[in-house]
Amino acid sequence: MDSSDYGRPAMTKVHGVYIFHGAGARFAAAVYETVEQATADIARHGLSGVLTWYPVGKTVYHHVVDEGLFAAKDYADGKFVQSFTSAFLDHYHFADGKTDCS
């Protein structure tokens, strides 16, 4: 994988990181600066879970609103924002260190 074409979202210049959430885990297991670094480590350890790119310095909700990918909602209170996620964030599914995106 190359983060220039399948990694950091092409639609944004926002700084972000890749967060790995292991299958069945309650909290994130790792944070990576690049998709290459993440996929190499996940493969090396045979991990299963989801690797997702997240913007640094803002919530996912505010990121997709700022990028014009989601219309701001009047009911976007703290409870809504804290549980918001978006399929617009690049993400990769892994099983035993392998992904179909590599």
C-alpha cells in the first residue's frame, strides 16, 4: 500500500494518524504515522481488526462537516458528536495480519 494513493484521504490536507482497533478490543491498540508502517506491523504480528485514518485536532464529525462530506445537524450535541463515525475515513480490515486492500 502507498499512502499517497490509498491511505490518507485524497480529499484533505489535514494531518492525521492511523489507529488500529483490534478485533474484540474495547480500546485502540496502536497509533501509526503512515499506512505503510501500520500494515507492516499488523502483518508482522498477525493482528486482526480495523485500521482507520483519523484527523488530528478535531472530531470525526467536525472533520467531515468541514470537508463538505456531511451536512451539519442542529441536534449534533456532545452525545451525537462523541459517537459519530464516517465511512469517508479511510479504513482497512485485517484478519491474521492480512487485508484485501494490499
